[in-house]
Amino acid sequence: MYLGVPIGANMKRAKLWKPVVDKVSARLSSWKARHLSFAGRLTLAKSVLGSIPSYYLSLFLAPNCVINNIDKIRRNFVWGISDSKKKFRWVRWESMMRSKKSGGLGIGRLKDFNLAMLTKWWWRFKAYPCQLWCKVITSTHKFSADNQIIPVSKSMPGVWKDIGSMEPELLKMGVDIKQNLVVKNGVWIWRTESDDVFSVKQVRCDIEETLGADPSCVPGFEWISWAPPKANHLLWRAILGKLASRAGLALRGIPLSDVSCPRCGLALEDSDHIFFNCMWAKCVWWNVLSWIRISFPSRSESLSELLSYIKEAPGGKVWKKLVRTIIVATIWRIWVARNAKVFDDSFIPIMKIVELVKEDAFLWICNRSNLKAPAWEKWRMFDVVEIL
């Protein structure tokens, strides 16, 4: 071992990755999952990708079994699954790993991260050929073909062979390194990078683009930084219909005596019914939209249609973000009130929910935005001219 990395070992053997897997498992232990919200577990799972395995993944091409093992640990941690406790995985892991730009949760694909980190060595070798390590590689490994970008001797084992062997793996993902690593104005760059520099993030984005659209994602979903992560994630799952509604539980084999709405009892309780189609939910929306001076959409039939209608409402950038923050707060309060009714048989009046929406949005904007904090009395009247 040298600087925490095994020297001279065959890193295609899964057992040599055991220290990395064990560290990830220790960081994402089940006792931590019990004390964190879904948003908290998601954040911790993301941080593990950028810290513990990055040292190894920047030098060695990880075997698929290792990638799958670490992904299993991350997936079970995010959903709060342990040996003693089983839970549903409501959304496909592949969809959750997609970037937020693509409509996923931005957890990140380990395979893409591994290939992108190794690609950076190719760029470093071409961008800084006068550095000592580049001269050592050049004198040790030889160019065997005219179309080679970097010299790689297949008969010589070691770290550099792993780095050089990732080209066909990248091709399998749909990205040709020879077409993307090019010279521009005498400096080597990654072709799709807009700032004329190389970035691991850009390589990962290029790999993801080759995967095509994912029907289990929410394309164009806007994450509102003024709202807390838990509320954003709830809205994301609500749009997908991947919540523990009565219809959702029945679909996954949970025996329920009644799958109708616990409030109105008139229809199947699915995500759209909870958040929009139920008369109780529509009354909440009517009052909230009336407060922010947006007419109620009489032709909308689903939560997605309601959100599209509100998104198209005219207004400036700050005003639109204010409105979207209020929308997230409304979704959150409808869900909290629904759970209070289902689990505690507690009915929260509609106007009480509307007041809680106003309070939540007010606190989020005061504490999470860079806007001037509005006066509470003006906020209750939605007099927001001073903060726009």
C-alpha cells in the first residue's frame, strides 16, 4: 500500500475493493438511516460518491460487481432498508441516479463517475506533456498505433494500463474519447465543454445523454432552492405518482379493505386525487391561488396539468420563484393533512391548511432566500412589491 492505494495489485479482482465497499457500508449504516429523513439519506448517499470511493475510482477501472455492490448499499440506505426492516423502493434506482437536469434526483451513476475520472488522466497527459510523470509514462509505455491518443503497453500491468483500458468501456456507453478530446487554439479540451476546459461533470453529462430519456423521471422539473429538500422531493414523487397512497400500496400487494379517498370517499386514492382531484384538495388550491391572484384552472385534470398551468402564468423571474415556493408549500401541507387524517383521524380545516401554507412559504423565503424579508401583514395580503 502506498498513500492508501494498493501498488502492483490486479484491481480487476473484487476482493481488493473490499476496503472501499466496507467504508461505504460503514458510512451508510442502517442506524443512520433510522434517524434521517428521506432528503437527509439522499444527501448522505450523494456525499459518499464524491468522497470515499473517488480515490480508487480515479485510478482503477472498477469491476461491475463492485459497482453493483456499492449501488446496492446506497439504494438500501436511501430507502431505509436493512436486514431487519424491509421497505418499498418506490422509484427505479436508475431513474434516481439521473441528474436533476434530466429529471432525476442527481445521486450519480458510479460507472459514469469512474469512467469520467479516468478520462481526466487522458486529458492531463495531453495538456501537460512536460510534467515529469508524463515523461515517465512516455518512456515506459510506447505508442503502438498512429491513432492512439496516449501510449499504453498492454503487456505492462499497472495503474496506467487500467487508465488506458477504459476507452472501449467508454465506447460501450456511447462516447468516443478520440472524437471528444481535441485540440483548440493549442490547448487540449473536452469538445462539449463550453468554458474551454476539461471537467469530470461534463463527461458524465455526455455519457448520460447517450442513455436517452427515462420515462420514470420528471423532465423539466424545477428544484426550488427556497423550499427545503423534503418538500421538493415530495413534489417530485407526487408528479411521478410514486407515493404511499392507498392505490399505490394496493398496486404493490398490500391488502387494504378500502382504497378510496379517506376524505371524500368518492374515488380511488392515488397521487393525483390526493393533491388535486379530491374536492377537499381543490378547495385548498382555490384559496391559495386566490391569495396569489391566479385564477383556478377549471380544465386541469391532474397535478401535472395544474403545475403546467401555474408555470405559464405571466410574471417576472422573482415573482415566479415566489409562486413556485408557495406551490411546494401547498403540496407539503396537503400531504401532512392527508396523513393526519389517515393515521390519527384528525381533520385539519381547509382554511387552517391555507394559513399553514402562508406560514411555511413565509419562513422559507425569510430564511432560505436572499430576498429582503417581507412584513408578515403584507405577506398575508400577498403584497410582495417591495421584495420583487
